[in-house]
Amino acid sequence: MEKIEFQASNIKCGGCVSNIEKGLKDLPGISEIKTDIATNIVTIEGENPDKDVIEKKLSELGYPVVN
């Protein structure tokens, strides 16, 4: 099981958390998603999740990753 954290932007409310979790849940390799509104950190757990695919999807959803 691998754990990856992304610092995303624009996470402001529970609706944002819901959008992120719904948007990422079907990506390959992801088994758990946790989003922290206070820190804007999205934590992904799974088997070999693809970081680039996740970053692209977060951006498409309106929550671009801060590098």
C-alpha cells in the first residue's frame, strides 16, 4: 500500500471535498482518499496510484496541485 500527499488549491468547503473524492475514486490504484480542508492536502492510498494521472484529474476538477 502506497500513500501519496498532494498540496492542492481552492479547497474551501465540504462540497469541494465531495467533488475531489467523487472525481478521484474511480482512478486505477486508488483505494482511499482523504481531503483536509484546513491544510488543502489530499492524501491518496492505494496500490501503485499514478501521481501524474491524479495531478491531472485534480487540475481538471478545479483543484490544481501546488508544486
